[in-house]
Amino acid sequence: MSEIIKIAYLYEDLMNTYGDSGDVKILSFLLKEQGYDTQVDNISLDMDFNAFDYDFLFFGGGQDFEQSVVATDLQRHRQTIKDYIEADKPMLCICGGYQFLGKYYQTSGGETIQCLDILPLHTVFKADSRMIGDTEYKTEWGTVKAFENHSGRTYFDDKKMLKPFGTMIQGYGNNPDEKQEGMRYKNVIGSYSHGPILKNENVARAIADKIVQAHKERLATTNNK
């Protein structure tokens, strides 16, 4: 019987735009190649959640209304997600999911929506200057080609702690000024790349390897109890 790798898809029913669910499907395929079955749980409104029950967390993007609904519910999970991140466990956050890791996002109307305040970044929405189109950028795992569609501009508040996921070749990325795409902190990646991003096999396989390692560590911890 194959071992089961457990993936938590945060708010799958609400945060799933532009093919983000494809990222989880691609990972499941690659993990199957390595001999693992996958269990994907949708962690949604009013559900209990312990991040350490899982080998990987995925958080996709959503429309403005869905994000406002998630913002209210998400605070219940702040501590377990923060502890999971600080324990160097793997997580991939796309667009809205990426923004939620920061301190806040400010709407075009000037309203400030509090986010998880786990990582030192913030986002400002500019509805009159949407950033949309094909993107290309360089990462430590090679070149990535994807698609972006966002009006949020994300900025790092601590550039020593956070590093960009990539350097832009084509497109906007985090904002029009800095030519950087996404964020890296420990084993967490934030990105504006839809499409899905893991159609880029170089990135997908690198993340799959991190998931397998996290799975082995979780089993070892469980067996030692």
C-alpha cells in the first residue's frame, strides 16, 4: 500500500481562480510518480485545522468578494499557519493567498483589510491600473513562464527577511517598480503566477521534493511519540 501525502488546500471552494487548482493536481501526479498517493482536504469556512497534520499547504487566489469572506474566517488559523511556516514546512500561496500572509491589503476605496500579519509585506490595490498578461522570470530553479491578473501591488516591509521568488523578464510581478516576482521565506513561496504556475516542471518537481521530505519528517515525528 502506498504512503499517503496529505495536502491542505485552504478555501479551495472560494480561492481558486485562473487554474490554481491545477497546481495541486500537478503535484499529485508528480508524487504518484514517486510512489505516493495524495489526500487533498479543502479547509474552508468554520472548519477546524491543524497545519501540522499536513505535508503541504496550498492557498490559491480569489475574487474581491471571496477574499473579503475568507479574510474574516482566516484569522482563526493564524497561529497554526505561522508555526507551520516557522517550522520550515512547504507552502505555496498564489495571488490572494500570497497577499493574506502579509500585514494588510488596502482596497481602492481606501479600506484596510487586516491579513494574517505573519510576514512583513503589504498590498495596495490600484483598480485603475490592473496588471495582466503573460509573465516570464528567473528563479533559482530556472525560468518560469506564467500568467498574471491582479490590481494589487505588493511591497516587502523587511527586505532582509523576505527575498523575491524571481526576477522579472516580462510582466509586472509584485509591482511595476521593482521588477521582482513573488516572495521566498524559509520553505514558503508566494507568487502572482496563475496558469497554473506548476505547469513549469522545474518548479513543480522542486516543490514535490520538498513535500516528500516534509512527509518523511512528519512520519518520523509521529512514530517517535
